[in-house]
Amino acid sequence: MKVAGILLLAFLLAGCSNAPAPVAEPHGVGSIVRLDPAFDSIVPKDAIIEKVGGGFQFAEGPLWRPAEGVLWFSDVVGNVLRSITPSGQVQVLIQNAGGQSSAPAGSFIGSNGMIADKDGYVLLCQHTNRRIMRVAKDLSMTPYLEKYQGKRFNSPNDLVYKSDGALYFTDPPYGLVKQDDDPAKELKFNGVYRYAGGKLTVVVKDLTRPNGLAFSPDEKTFYVANSEPQRAWMRYDVAADGTVSGGKVFFDVTAEREAGNPDGMKVDVQGNVYGAGPGGVWVFSPDGKHLGTIKPPEIPANCNWAEDGRTLYITARTGVYRIKLAVAGVKPLYQ
């Protein structure tokens, strides 16, 4: 009877809430693949992957909020913008974060990437409403960028600032149910944009699915992840006026059998590149050598620096994970 009572109590407590619960994983989850000795100076041999929280539908777009000590992230399928503390406490910030309350089941209806701007707002990519919104401190939202030459974007995905204040963002068609074949698609290409001085220009328009993006620490190199059908990270030269050219394959994973595509990416102060990709977060040297892979137990979609600047948070399907590294990440232009 005593055992039965304990089991009954545990069952009742588990059913009290449908909200995602904090998850403690003190001994680590997933695995770390080391391919080059240089990897050990980036990811210490005693580093572990911790699960911070779970129970989401498709976690994406992580953004550390230092003043609040929390990570904001999007649940693209769940259509919710949430925050999570380092101890795993989850809070809903904005419902229907993608702009509408309904869409076909399983579609990428919610928000995605986000970044802080110079005025303390957050720029948020909306999939369903196909625009970039500006989120105020009270969580109210106003449109920021919606169209290119009078035509609606496909579905803005990820963003990065250059040190001169120019905003770059990608616009694949993932928020459209039929993607390139969707009748609502107004642009004939899936572009990478630059917004500066009130002027919006296309800097790359020949990629099929531009996704994550990042600058090297010296900003002479611009990286863009192309998710499919060619699964590759691209690199471009950056001119003084902010234009990019000379696109070349940085690393191609089209032949990889593990699930996952090149997606969100970040760079550390040494110029190493961290890209969510097949099976994990791939870590590359600045010259494109694959040094190792951080493999949480779920396929990652994005990553970002948080806490002390050496902690990498990873959004991976239903969970949020983190790992403490030996090298600091490049700080965002605005906090």
C-alpha cells in the first residue's frame, strides 16, 4: 500500500500541469565527437552537454538577455515565444508569436530568429506574417520590415548586425506551407538582405534555402548556411560598403547521412565557426577544417552565446541544451 500510494502521488503530481518542466541533467547528455587536437582547446575534455529544459515542439532562435539573466527562444511549431532561466524555469512571453493563431498542423507558424537592437528592442522574425517585428520592453510588437520592392518577404529566418549597424537577414520560404510552390509567395528568389540607412538591398539571391548567418570577428568574411538541397555553409568576402561577393563553399555536408541541415550559426573570438547541422553543432576552424561536433540527443536548429559568454546554448527540437566552452563567443553588437 505504501508503494502504491507513492506511485499514485507521483502520477497526480505529473498530471498537474501541461507546461514544460525544468530538466536537471548534472551528468550530461548526448556526446562530443573530437576529430582534431585543436578541438580540445575549444571544448575542454571534461565539458558536458546539459539539458536545460524540454517539452517544446521546435525550439529555435535563442537570444540571451543579460539584464534579465534569461534566454529567449522561439517555438516555431508551437507558435510561442518563451524565456528560460539557467535553472530551467520556463515562461511564456508571447502567444501566437508568428503573427496568427492558426495554420496547417505541423507548419512553421511561429517566430524564429531574433536579435537586440540599439534602442533595447528585440527584432523578431515572424514566419506566418512574413515580416520582422520590433518587440518593446512591454512585449508589444510593431512592424519593422515587411516588403522588398513592394513584395512581401517569404518568411524571415535569422538576423545579424555588422559593427557599423547594418542589419543582415535571411528569407527562405519555410514559413509558407508549399514553400517555393506556395501561391502566396511573391518573390521569385530566397534572398539574403542588408538594411542600412533606411535602404534595403539584396546581397545574395542565388541560394536555395539561406538560413543561419554570421560574420567573422574581423568582418571580412560573411557566412551563410544553405539548408537544402545542397547542404552547405557558404562564405563570402565583405567589401567596405557592406556588399558581399565571391561566394564559395566553406564546408559541404550534402552527403552526410545523419538528419539535420545547416542552420543557425555563431562565431567565437578566435574565428571558429559553430553551425547547427547534421547530428549536432559542427565546429570549424576559420580555414574550414572540421574540428569536432557537439551532439545533443536531438537535432539542433540554432545556437547562441549566453551567461558568461563562454556558454553555448543550443536549441534542438523539443529541448534547450548548453555546454561551457574554453573560448568566448563574439558578443552581439547590441545587448
